[in-house]
Amino acid sequence: MKRKPRREDLNPGEVLCSYCTAKCCRYFAMPIETPTTWKDFDDVRWYLAHDQTSVFVEEGSWYLLVSTTCKYLGHGNRCDIYEDRMRICRKYTTANCEYDDDSVYDKFFETPEQLWEYAEAVLPPHRAARRSANRLPVLTA
């Protein structure tokens, strides 16, 4: 395994991707509306009820993160369709990639319960009924 050099230590002609685990090909994140109401938080909670999803906040913007590997990621963490890759991949550069990023976010939610606890801390109280001790509150009108 090649040692992971710092960006600034690469020799001329070396490609940063040669040392990377292809973080950019193992998930995608989409901006979502910032939740401000109980209904909004309940909608975001639905995202988190699905496998391999999380929600993070970075610089005030909320994102849905889906952890799933691109079907075209091949051996050596290289793209199997590099010459015919999608437009979004063509626009992506290593200039701002997450090569040496520790993925620290302002807020990070992995479960519906974490998000609901946050909502309870930042929103005014709501009317909710609990169906059982093991379930989250169900919103009522």
C-alpha cells in the first residue's frame, strides 16, 4: 500500500487519486431545505429511516448524505468508465476534494432519534402522541 502523502508533497506529474480511497465515489450528498418546523423535521427523519443515509450541516446548509459506492468504481479505486464518465464527475477536481478532510461537520445525524432529539431542543413544544415506548412520536394536527 502506498503511503498517503500530503498534497503539497506530491512530485510533479503525480496524481492525487493514486493515494486516495476514492471518497468521492463512495457517497453523494444533496442539499436539502433547512428544517424549521416539526413537519420539516419529520420529513428529514424519514430520510434517516433508510439504510446508509445521514444528514449533516456544514456552514449553515443542510445535506442528505447517501453512503453508496458508484457502480463504476473499479480496482485501485479508479473509474472504470473514466473517458465516458458523467458530467458531474468531469466537473469534479482534486483542487477541493476531501483527500485530506476529516469529515467534521457542524452537525451530523445518523438516526431518526438523534434528529428528533435535536428538534426537541430547538423547536417549541409540539403535540405528539406516543404509540409505544419503542417508537418516535407521531405528529398530530
